[in-house]
Amino acid sequence: MIIIKIAGGLGNQMQQYSLYRKLLSQGKDVKLDLSWFDPKVQEKMLAKRSFELPLFVDLPYEECSDKDREYFLKRSVFQKISGKILKKLKVTESDNEKVFVESKMYHPEVFEMDDKYIEGYFACQKYYDDIMEELRDLFKFPEHSNSELHQRNQIFASKMDKETSVSVHIRRGDYLAPENINILGNIATEEYYNSAMKYFMDKYPDVHFYIFTSDHEYARQNYSDESLYTIIDWNTGKDSVQDLMLMSHCKGNICANSTFSFWGARLNKRPDREIIRTFTMRNNQHCDPDIMHDYWKGWILIDKDGKIV
């Protein structure tokens, strides 16, 4: 059996679920561990999260039992005692051989595993690129909770389908917080967005950009030209998933260094789609251009200085 731990926000949950589907497609016995969302666990979190995959309509999955989880995670009395001894001796305790923890962008060895508890976010496109058509069908969007806003979304989705539409996802908020800015800030820079939008403007004179961000005031200050930009600001709370739906109808997608915008692009079914993402995801992440193009086939990579890599 393989168990995949589900954790983080919606974008991360969708990636973990996608690895789950990939392993299922290989005939493996795979289940999901949802215990990270237990209220007792969440009360200790700075950024509290909820299990959001059920936002999608009839998304199939199998949850592991407590017994399944304990098989991988429960330590024996001997392990607990030896661990305490090693700690006193200041010797590093060996890892639980039943648990695999992601430590780099891509681990092809996960596809050879048969008896593991797997932890990680698995953002790399290469993990599940070959089953994206299946994933696009599985992630079925619900209706907006407000019937009028649902109708508005449908009108905009239809409009996006017919024009040279490009989504622009701008993530500020938590990325500007002191605890996050050193790792996640200064990647999706103004130079990045200007270069990405210029790519589409040079290629398509009739392009129209749709701005998606939780910082609506910033959007209104910087993208006020309604002939070129439309700010999408009515999908909030649990209805934020509707932003992914709208992004998926655009011809082009300009992503932040955010798994949320990655999914707006991934779920894009248009055969003429063009996707741009930041060259790096985190400031502490070394990226080799050749490897990144292999991991993200078909995606256009632009660095923080606005250079296409």
C-alpha cells in the first residue's frame, strides 16, 4: 500500500491528488491521509487550512484508515527509547524507512515504491503531465454559491473562449509577509509581469488580460485601463475555485510562483493555450534551465528580471 499525505492549500492538495491518480494509473494500491486537517492539528498552524478537494464535483478518492496510517507512522517502544538515547548523545536518528519525504523538485523513484507513506507537495509538472487530460475531466467545477455571480462567470468564460484572452495571477498578501518574503518574494516581479504581458501583446494585438488577485486595490491602481484589462474580483472564499475555472478558459496564462495559478493553467483545455510561469518557485531553489524545460515541457519560463529562459 501507498499512502499520500494531503496538506496545504488547494493548489498543493490538487498536486498531491494528481500524484495519487498517477500511481493509481500504474495499478498501485494508493490511499489518501487527511489527518493533517484534523482541528487539533490545525489549531497549531499559523495559516489554517481545510480539506478543499471536495469543492470539485464528485471527485473520487479513498481515505486511509487510522490503522493504515499507524502501520507506517507508529513507532515501536524500542524505536522511541533508541530515539531518546540518540538525542541525548546528539546523534542523528535514522529516518523511518517506511516514510518518504520530498526533498527536491522531482523524484522519479516514487513510481517504483510499493510500501510507503509519502509526504510532499509535488509541484513538478513531470509527475503527472501524461495524465493531464484525465485530471482535467476529474476536476469538475461546481456552480458559484451565488446564482447571479454564477451567471456572470458563465458569461465571462464564454467571452474568454472566443477572444485572445490571457489570465494574469498576481499573488501578494501572504507572500509579502515577513515570514515569507525572503523565500517567496521578488520572484514574480513587475519585470516578470511586464515581460510576460509584452510577449502576448507583441504576438496578439487584440489581446485582453484578466487580472486575478486577492489584492484588488493593487489591481485597480496598476491595471485601470479597461480596454486592456478586466479585474476579476467577485469570486471569494470557497468560491475562489471559480477563478481557476475562468483561468482555464483563457488562451494564455501568466502564473505567479503559486500552485493556485499553476492549476488555472493546467486545467486549460484550449489546444492553442500558451502558459508562462516564473523560472523559479522559491528563492532558495537552484534551477537549471535545461532541467526546468524538461520538468515543465511546453511552458514558457521567465525569470525575475523579465528574461525568457
